[in-house]
Amino acid sequence: MKAFDDDKIDDFLLGRMSETELKEFKKLQSMNKEFASRVRQRQENLQYVDLLGDLALKERVKRLHKNAVKNLPAEKRFNIIPFLKYAAVIIFIITAGLWFMQGPISGQDVFNNNYQAYELNFGDRGNNLEDITISAGQLYADGDYKKAIDLFNTIPDNQTNAKARLAKGISYLEIADFKNADIAFQKLIDDKDPIYEDHAKWYLAMSYFKSGNDAGAKILIQEIVNKPGSFNHQKAKDILEKI
């Protein structure tokens, strides 16, 4: 039976595994108490620094580590990396603590304190995605949202995959085109996309908060809270306590 690294455990916690991977994962989890304990610990750790709902932060911390140590002598790298990890956690805790010490907050405040574009990897040419989708995905990753939208919109709707639809919705949200953002997110929700439905609910809630539809946003946040292990589950619980 195959072993699973932390990235694969993250995929399990975020519901991003294929059916085959999920069966193997659950089988190992039920047969191996040590592995099951590791999964629980990983979930606690991820929730602790809010990475369960924001893997983008994890990637940024990784890049921070890499950039910070690349010019250091090898003997000094071992000492600085743990410090950087703890520093990232401390920064998060302080920031979150200051926010949650405040009183009831507005939808705009929720958006400002919680919104972040989701990092999506569209891979390289030569995989199953069309070149145009990869090019649009690269524009999205570079933060060139208007050009990304233009390119995504050249792809027929029935050929737009779920990842591209999520990226297009977030791109619309980035330029404050809430109507088209909501359409993209709602499509993923209506289709009950197995990977990105929860992501779509989160970003549709963010769009609602930003555009003033706090009531609609609260319904979506409650749906996320009602589904343990869903994307940004812990963050949604924290928000629900403050609105």
C-alpha cells in the first residue's frame, strides 16, 4: 500500500483526491493508527495557521524560506528555517488576534480581512489542458486579471474546465465585476463540482460581502461551516461568530 506525504494529506483534507486515491487513503487510515494520528495532527496544524483554507499562504511561506536561505552558507540554513516557520505562525496569530478582538464587523471588513486570490497551477503545455487555458492560467497567476478574462472568454463554455472557471470567477472578482464573478462561481456550485464546489461557495460569499449582499454571504458561510473539512471551514466558523 502506498505512503502519503503531507501534500497528499492536504489533498485529502481539502477533498481534492480522486476516488481511487481516496479509497487507498481511507484504507491506510483505518489500518494504520500511526498514520491516522498523523492525519489528525496535520489537520490541527493546518487549521492552526489557517492553511486548511488557504494553501496560498503555505506556498508563500515556502517561497519566503527559499528566498531567505538561498544566499546563506549551508551551515546556517538549518538554523534559520525553523525560525522563519515560527515567525510566519506568530505573524498570523497576531493579525488574526487583533481582528477577532474587535466587535461585530461589516461585510466589507470580512472581505478586507479574509479575501485572497486562490493560487492555481495550470501546469505546462503538453498535459491534458489546451494551450489557451494554460496561457490564461499563467496570466491569472501573474495577476493580469483583465487579460486572463479576455483569454478565458475565448474558450467555449462547454469546454471550460472547473479550474479555469474558478480562475475566471476570481479574476472578475479582482476587477470588481461582481455579476460575472457570481455567474462563474454559481456554475461550479450548481454542477456540484467535486473539487471546487466549496471554493466556489467561499469566493461567492466573498463577492457577496464585497458587493453588499451580506445576507446571501452569510448563507454560504453557514453552508461551509456545516461541512467539516470543507475549504476554509475554520475561517468560515470564525467569520460566522463575528457577523
